[in-house]
Amino acid sequence: MNEYASRPNLPNYVSIKEAAQILGISDKRVYEYVDEGRLSSMWAADVIMIPLEEVKNFKRQSSGRPRKSIPSWRISARDNTQFITSIVVQMREGQQSTLLQRLEHLRQGGKHNFPGTIARFIAESENTPGQIDISLIWKSSVMPNEGERKQAIEAFQKDLADVLDWDTAQYNISKVLMHT
């Protein structure tokens, strides 16, 4: 049986599952937003439907509590040093929206998580148009060997080769002296 056979076809409305995909969150979280009244909904043929425009305009609140104090500087133990792999690469001309779509696709697919990283950042420079800064932060106690790291980075590069000009890439590996 077609999975959409029981789903009503209401113009400008989406199901919980579709809303979750659009928002990049779980179905469970969308149900919670509906229960909390943050997203309006209606029942149609035993299916909860949400206005598409409301989903598109939905603003998620930041998670967690606001900080009450600023974290102190720390120096890692000698056997648990942190390292940063930084890559600066130029985006190909006219590829910003494609890059954003591709990054969302990678995020939703759980791809390129770089095992052993404790933080990963992909940022677009505000000072240099089209410059992308990639930072991968590793703890030495769980950091894979150089070959595995290189292989993971090469797979990432391959998936983004049509939107990022890897010939322009500059690489740096830094040992963290102090952090928060």
C-alpha cells in the first residue's frame, strides 16, 4: 500500500514528518511543539497537519539555559591535549545556496562527523567573501591516527568538490595551549 494513501492532500499543509524534515528536527520534537501550542495543527483523516507557512516561519528557541557565569580558562592534562585542524578554502562562484543545501544534507544524513572530534565548525568569513573556515577540534586521547584523519577529510572534500575549490585550501594543525 502506498505510504501516502491515508495522508490527506491539503494544499499548504504538511504532516508531522514533513514538518520535521523541513525544520531539521525529530518527529517527536514537532509533536512537542504542537502539544505546547508553538505550532498550530489540525486533524485530517487521522493525520495531524500543520500549515506550511507556519513551519517555514517557525523560530526555534535556543536550547539550554543562558550562562550565568563565564567559563574559566583551562589547560588540558598532558595526556589529553586538544588539537585543531583548520582548513581555509574558497567557495566556488555562485555556489552559496548549493553549499548550504549540501551541508544540511550532510547534517541530516549524519555524514562526516569526523570520529574523535569534540567540536566541528564550518563558517563563512564575514571579512573575505566566499571564504569558508573549517575547524575540527580533537582530543588526543580519542583522536584517530593521521591516516584515518586524512581519509575522513578526503571523503569530506570529495562530497563538496563541486562547491568548494580545494585547490585553494590552506591547512593548519595547532596544539591547544589553553581553552574554556
